[in-house]
Amino acid sequence: MIAPVYAAEVSPASCRGLLNSILELSINYGILVGYTLHLLFSELGWSQSLQVYLGVVPSVLFQLGVLAMPKSPHWLVMRGRLGDARQVLQKISNFEQEVQQRLANIKSAAGIPESCNDDVVEVINKQQSGKGEWEEMSIIATPAVRHIIDAVFSIHFFQQAVGLDSVVLYSPTIFGKAGITSDRQKLLVTLVVVLTKTIFILVAMFLVDRFGRRPMLLTSFGGLIVSLFTLATCLTVIGHSDQKVMWAVVLSITTVYVAPTLTRDT
């Protein structure tokens, strides 16, 4: 979870939602590439171990990219390196006023006076003095912060509890229950599911900063409720029917495409 925290810290406020969504887009893009390579290697008769070896390439590129990334402004300020933090903020902010505001907020959190403009200052380590943990606990104990923590935990818990990942991972099984029996066809339709989800994440990336996270989250959860209920109902009908119920098959396939595009991209 370091990546989204770092992205939120170094991103300008104007495009913070867009840049934070890149993590989810990258995950689904990797899944899409994996399914595509699996299908390609199956058609060519190549060893699947080669697909695993290919994963080394983006890992090396990622490692090289990390070396060029700027250091965390919060980390620099906590170590008294205000000059370095200011330089980083000037690179990642849109306006000088934003630089000053963000630096002032970080200095306030670190216990550094806002009027201090030295490049290097001495910062008292609260943990060494034994006050850091107690101060953090006293902050968490306030009703406002507890409300924020409850909201964050609830959103992340229910986002995982709805089982969207299981819809994607078990989509071949779901398609099999819907009447698609060929392994190649299952792989193809699963590939389309991941592709559809990736496209919708890309769309949400450009809408989240325009319409806001809360409206999009409410809309996506509403659609998710309808999609999962429809999918469960259709699979129940298919499982208890001796004949092929075409309307249930069509709705099952449709909801498998729709459900994974919701909530995770917001």
C-alpha cells in the first residue's frame, strides 16, 4: 500500500484522483496482459513458464523508475530538510502558492513553526521523547478523527467484501454455468471481462476529479447491488432448470461484464 500513499503525497490536488487511479489501472492492465499472453502461448504451444519469466522485465523497469522518483516531502521535513522538501514540492505542484500551503501543512504536522524558512532545522523526535504514541492516540480519540477512520475502514472493508475479485477470478466457472463449455471460449470471454473493466477504470480516472469521489462511489455501489443480485438470481435459475434458460444466460454474461467495472475504479 506504499504506492497509493506516495502517489497521494506527491500529486497536485488538481489531478490527485487521476494519479491515484493509475495503481488500479496498472493492476488490471497486468491481469489483461497475463490473460492475453496465456491465450497466445496456448495457441502457439509455448511453455507457460516463459510467461512467468517475462514478468521480470516490468519488475526491472519499475526498480529503475523508483530510483528517479523524488523523495517524500513529509519524510524530508520530518528530518529537518526543509530546503529539499521545498524543491520537491516546487516540482510536483502547479503554483507557488500551493507549494507554500503544502509546506506549511507539513511543517505544522512536524511541529515546526510556520515562520521557519531555514533549509535545515533540528526536529525533535517525538517517539524518542515518549510522547509520539500518546499524542497520536489522543488525536485518534477525538470524535472527528474516529468518524473519518470508521468511514475509511468501512469503505475498504465492504469494497472487498462484495467479492468483485471473485467475479473476475471465477468468471470462467460462471461462464461455464451459463453454458460456455469450451476452455478457449472461457478464456476469451474472461479476457473481454478484464478488458471491459480496464476501459471503465480508464474512464473513471478522468471523471473522478470532475464529479467527485462520493457521487461516483454512490452511483457505482448502486449499480453493483443490482448487478450482483441479478447475477445471483440468474445463476440460481440456471442451476435449478433442466433446460437452457437463454434470458438467464444472457443476463449472467452481461452482469459479469458490468459488475467488475464498479467500485474498484472509484
